[in-house]
Amino acid sequence: MDFSPNQEQSQIRSMVAEFVDEEVSPAAKEIDATDEFPWDLIDQMAQLDLMGMPIPEEYGGAGLDYHAYIAALEEISRGSGGLGTIVAAHISLACNMVYEFGSEAQREEYLTPMAQGEDIGAFALSEPGAGSDVPAMGTVAEHDGDGYVINGNKLWISNGSVADTVTVFAKTDPDAGGRGISSFIIRPEVDNGFIVEGTEDKLGDKGCPTAELRFDDLRIPESRRLGAEGKGLLQALKTLNGGRISIASRGVGIAQAALDQAREYAQQREQFDQPISDFQSIQHKLADMDTKTRAARLLMHDAADRKMRGESYIKEAAQAKLYASEVSREVANEGIQIHGGYGYVKDFPAERFYRDAKLNEIYEGTSEILRNTIAEEMLE
């Protein structure tokens, strides 16, 4: 396996890295402080064709391969963990749901504006009583004439309060368990009964709104169903497998940011008449941080490579997400330690990296669920 980037992949990473250094990183502290959705950065990214990177050009995307996409997402996450989540939820979840399971008409109507960055997408699966246990969801979609009436609640929905297009999962056959779940496209601006109950005040991941949604007799036409009835759970699991690679990318980006900041600080900070980078204890921390970050990046690209080849990548995506998530927290923690007291205050970004990193171990499959998935694939 050779994951050395080709010319196009290198150019994409360099272009995104320059954008991040000039626009995203300088804005990250304010995004973290205000927790406001970064519309200006989204507009700039749309102009750079970054809001539909792996989506084919015929549907408004950039047509990039998955290696280029996750490399670009890594750079975005290096600048802002919240922005990384916005992009990952929009592309890997919402856009990919419509691309993989939508009809040609649905792709043209709903996917194209998302891939072009004109619309923001969200993926509404989790509920207050159904996170890891998806079949326990209570949201229902009842047949009514030539359409459906949806009632229920969703929780922890990234981009949920700002999305123009929301892919929603509901039970069309409540007695069939996981086989009774279907997926639908909801348009909040035109669908009566779509209610944003509020957004969460989170530890980190600022700038990306995490919303609680309610559907109150929300009526949609049958043309908004994605694929056949009863296929929603399979669609969700397949989409989340790809999404886990993007969350691994977010983790690697945050780890790289924490490593870069710690290295720079260690070379500048002096104690006992010398830079603290001269001390072996600091050097060993930096060596471990760099090694773990590199290993996580390789696992991420291995999963992406399998996805691109059309091979099974369930285990590899879970491993990449699990390892990168834990590495991002570990590297961010060591970054704080290297900064000492300065790492604990908001004058430096070290503490933000830690807060942003922790989310990776929770969403799109907790570390505990991922270990179950890996073991199941090993023992199948």
C-alpha cells in the first residue's frame, strides 16, 4: 500500500492548508467564544468547491477521490474542530445519503445545491432514547394518502438548526424493529411541523450547532422517501461507516494542531536558561505525539483506500475512527501538559484542542460500540 499523495491530492491539501492558515485558524478563537455558525467561512469554502468534495461534478461536487477529501477535512479540522464537524456532517452524512440512496430526481433537486454549498445538510438519526440502539427509535412516519405524516423527536443533530435539507429516519412499520425503519428528506423552510427545540451548550465543537428537533404532524410527499421502505437502518449503517473515516480525519487534524502548537511552544518557552524542548522528557512527549498522529493518519487512509477499491471497510473504518479519536484526546492532553499552566487557560489554543478532541470518542459510534464492531468483524 502506497498512500503517498499524487499531484492532485497534494495540490488540494496545499490549497486547503493555505485557506485554513489564512482564514480558519485566525477565526477559530472567536468561533469558540461565540459559538456562532461560521457562515462567512462556509461561503468561502463553497467558492473553493469544498462543500461537496467527493460528490461527482454532475451533481455539483468537486469529484475528488476519498484520499483528497479526508486530507482536506484533516486540514479544516486542524484549524477548527467545529468547522470540521460541520463539513463532515454535511458531506459524509447528509450529501452521501442522497447520493447513495436518492433517485436521479432527488439528486438533482436536493444533492446539487448541497454539494455546491448553497444548502446545508444534516443527518437526523439519534433520539433521546435511541443513540447507539437505533432500532429503539420512537419517531414514526405514517402513510397518509400519497405521502407520510412524521411525528417524533431527534437529538444531537449536527447542523440541525441551520440545515436546509435534513435526512430523517423514522419507523414506517413500528412492529418490525430495525426492518421497519425508512429514511426521508425534510426541507425545514417549507415543511410545516419542523420545530427546532433548541441547541446544546457543549464542552467543545463550538460553531457547529447540535440541535434537538421535533416533528409535529409534519407532512411530506412520498417522493421525499429515500429508497424503499424498511431500508433505512441499512442505509444509516452504510453511511456511518463512511462517516467514521471523516471523523478519523477530524481527529487527526486536531491531533496535528495540538502537536504543532506544543512543538512551537516547547521551542520558545525557556526554563533553567534553555528551551524546554532541550529536556528529554519533553522530547519524548513530542516523539510519542508525532508517532501516534502519524499512525492514526495511516489507519485513516487505509480505510479510505478500501472504500475506494470497493472492498469491505467496516472494521477498518471503525479502527481508524477509534484510534484517531483516542489519539486526538491523548495528544491534546500532552499538549496541555507541555504548556503547563498556560495550557489550562484560554489565552492559548491547547485547551480548545482537548475540548474539541473529546467529542470524537462519542459521536458517530462511541469507542465502546466501535470495539464491538471490530470484534464482530474479526469473529464473523
